[in-house]
Amino acid sequence: MKKALITGISGQDGSYLAEFLLKKNYQVHGIIRRVALEDETHRLWRLRKIKKDLNLHSGSLESFPSLAKIINQVQPDEIYHLAAQSYVSNSFEDEFSTLNTNINGTHFMLASTKEFAPQSKFYFAGSSEMFGKTVETPQNETTKFYPRSAYGISKVTGFELTRNYREAYNTFATTGILFNHESPRRGFEFVTRKISLAVARIKNNLQKEISLGNIKAKRDWGHAKDYVEAMWLMLQQQKPLDYVIGTGEQHTVEEFLSIAFQHVGLNFKDYLKIDKNLFRPAEVETLLADPINSKKKLGWKPKIKFEELVVEMVESDLRNVKDKTY
Ligand code: G4F
């Protein structure tokens, strides 16, 4: 039985990946902060259905010894390093902890892998935020990076560390440059979930309006469930290579809004308030993947279309509001 170790297992991607790997008959281990283990209801809700099948270890990205100990003990075949401070806006408010946690965390994971489980295959969760102020459209594996936030910078550094471990120490280490991927399990701070929950609450007279920043921003949005399969495929290849993972289709925040409100028979223009405070000091205006390599070499193709994703998120939040979950 293969063993996988996931950092960030309690997040959106971690929870879908854990489900995916359990179905493939892996023994699945996850690293969780002690505070989360002590507050299962709020912090581990995404793992509710599978928690009994998981091996959870208490550890922190800020502590090299805690990570080294777990990697040494588990001896995983595959390591998926997904944990990070992943909210771009927050990285402007607290550059220092974003850089510290994301860069050191990745470095600690790579160093522990090299030292204690060198046979492990290593996946690093890169991001299309690395392309930032894009120098070409669409973006592929050779597009130059131009990060626009501490978050983007931390991911470029993680990418370089991962590449360097691959080249210097022969670690099977790869980066997935994932474009935005969403689902009903998305955190509330991200724009798609903020919209889907607001739509459900407005429809049920619990909220009157929604405040947003730059609704002209363009993103390549896919479904997280599809994207975790790409992570796994990257570690099943003969050679460790970096891949751009996206749909190749672009939409504005405004289009997301429009479809979400339309789905419940409302017009977003009647409820939208533009708030200057929600604009970022340096915005990433447009992201679009050229996923040709992942299609050709991994045989990966996203299954869930944009409109389906929006509707699934709104439907899920309508149920949450009805069940008084939120
Ligand atoms: O949903 P967002 O916060 O996601 P963002 O910044 O694109 O980052 C996400 O995707 C990355 C992959 O490219 C990940 F690496 C990262 O960890 C994260 O998952 O914002 C999307 C767009 C931005 O242009 C933002 O300015 O929506 C715009 N926006 C407009 N109003 C807003 C809001 N974003 C948020 N979060 N909240 C608003 O009120």
C-alpha cells in the first residue's frame, strides 16, 4: 500500500486530494496544526466524512523539527506540500509572516525530505500568482514570472527551491503552477465563495448587498476536484517536471457575479457596492493558462465547466443557509 503525506490536508485542495488518494487505496497521512486538532468542528469540517480513515499528525510549517520528525516516521512514497498562507490580500497586510511561513515551510519540507525520506516524490503547490503582471498571454511553463504580492514572491521562491532540490540533490521534486480553482469548500475570504454565500443570503433576505473590489479582474477558474488529480498525475510520471494547470478559459469576476445572481433569478447590479478599500495595492489583472503540456504529457483535462462550478457553489450555499450552517 502506497503512503502519501499531505500538508494543508484540512484545506480545500487537501481534503479533495485526501479523498482522491483514499479511493486509490493509499494510506493517507496529514499534517495539521495542534490548534486545529483541538477545534475539529470549525477547522476540520472538510474532513468530517473521511477523518476516521486518515492518519493526522500535529506539526507546524514554522518548525523544522516537527516536520522532519513526521517525514522520518511516516516514510511516505509521495509528499504533497499544499499548506501556505494562501490569501493574496492578507499578504499585503502581513508580508512578513506570509514570506516566513510560505518560504521557510517549503524549505523545511524539502530539506526534511532530502534528509529523512530521499526516495519520496515531492509536489509543491505553485500558483499562477507567480505570473502576476503577465508578460504574455496565455501563460505556459516558460513564461517569465512577475509576482505582484508577497504571496506571489513566496511562491516563486518555493518554485526555485523545488527546482534546485531536483537539480542539486536529485529529489523527485515538481511544482504544479495551478490557476485559480474553487469549489463549495473554498474559504470565505476568496471572491468566488464570498459571492456564492452572498447570493444565498440575499435570496433569503439575510443580507442586503455585496461589497467587492475590482470586478474587472480576469481569472482562469476551474474546479478544485479536477485539479487534485493533476497533482497526483505529476507524481506518477517518469521524470519530475513542472506543469501549468488551468482550463484555458478566462472570465471576469463580473461574469461570475452575473451567473451566480442569475441562477436565483436576481440581477447583481441591484445588490453590488464597489468598495475602494477592497482594491489591492498591486493587482493581478489577467490570468489565463495554456494547459497544452498537462493535456499532452499528463493526459489531464478539466471535466467541470465554469458555469457548472458557479451553480454548484451557489446551490451548496443555498443549502447551507437553509440548514443554518452559516
Ligand atoms: O479570489 P481571490 O482572492 O483569488 P486570487 O487573488 O486570484 O488568488 C487565488 O488564486 C491563486 C491562483 O492564481 C492562488 F494562488 C491563491 O492562493 C488564491 O487561491 O481574488 C480573485 C480576484 C482578484 O483580482 C481580486 O482583486 O477577485 C478580485 N476581487 C474583487 N473583489 C476580490 C474582491 N477578491 C476578494 N478576495 N474579495 C473581494 O471582495
